[in-house]
Amino acid sequence: MAIDKRVASCAAAMEGVRDGAVVFVSGFGGAGFANKLLVALREHGAKELTLVVNSATHRASLTHELIANGQVRKVIASAGRGREPGLSVFEQLLKDGRIEFECVPQGTFAERIRAGGAGIPAFFTPVAYGTDLAKGKEVRTINGRDCVLEHAISGDLALLRADIADRFGNLVFRHAQMNFGPAMATAAKLAVAEVRTTQDEPITPERVQLSGVFVDRVVAVGA
């Protein structure tokens, strides 16, 4: 049977997602947000989710709809404060003690995800040593530098945005869409990509930016 990872809709792409899932959401600086898939996840209704996303409140991302819909228990992110003068839904829930937040320095955030995909359980980094972010964590002096033990992040679902996919799941990203997506795909049990368009013929190897080996489902959503 020929490989074909294309699914008919974003709703179909959410099949099998369970309550309590750890969900990676790609996106940085307005690029690479899988907003159609986020809407599908909201409509799917899975609850008690942990979102792993660079920013908890970015105005171009629809992660806030999941949060406002009461589906999110915890957010792991490198930024929690939005640009708006008032509190975002996430910030208000955090203030009220109704949602958990794990703040991670952005480089450590990226490396924890990469480690999850590479099968590395934990690593030491000098980042955040001596700050509140390192409280309660193991510290070891390596080559004269005090380093903090950080654990890898792996998850159940990764939601990515790319430009083109072929039926094998190979992806081409457009400009900055790539950001956290490839690392998140390697660290998740199920990786789903929404793309502008899909094609039957394989993408030529020199153009592939994320191998279909790491992608389970693709869905065409247009521009």
C-alpha cells in the first residue's frame, strides 16, 4: 500500500488525541502558527492539556482560544506576558491560580525540546544559574562553570505550520515558519502539519526541510 499521510480535514487530523496530552505548538514572532489545527483541537474538546509553546499569549496565535475554553492545565513557554495593556486570559487564569506556568529561557526551551527528540533525558546548562528559574534544580560545576540540570521535553502531539507537503509527509517551510517545528516534530508521538498545499509527487530531497519520517499527518488548509 502506497504511503499517503494526507488527511481530509483538520478535524480528522485530531483523531486519537486524548485528555491530558502534552501538545507542542510551533510558531515564533508571527510565523509558523498552526492556527487551523488549534481550532480543530478546540473543537475536538480534549482537556487537561499541557501546551509547549514559545509564547503563551502571542496575538497571532490561537493558543489563547484553547486556554479560554478551559482545555489547558499547564503552559510551558519562554514568554507569558502579552503586549496588551490589560491581562490576557492566560495571565488572568494564572493570577487566579487556575493554570500552571513553567517559564523557561528561550534557548533552554529549544534545547529541551531538541533533547526530547534526540532521546537525551536531561542536560546541564549555565543558563539561569543563580536565578529563580533554577530554584530546586540540581546544580553541578562543569569546567569551572556552575550549571543547572534541565530535563528534556517530549510530548504526545505536535502541531506545525509549513508551506508544502508531499504524500510522504516531507515538508517545506516558508521563510521563518520553520522555527520550533522540526524539533517539536521529533519530540512528539504524533506530528501533524497544516500546509498551504499538498502534492502527490515527492518533494525533491534538496528541498526537504523536515523529513516525512517525523511527520504522521498532513492537511492542506490553503493560505
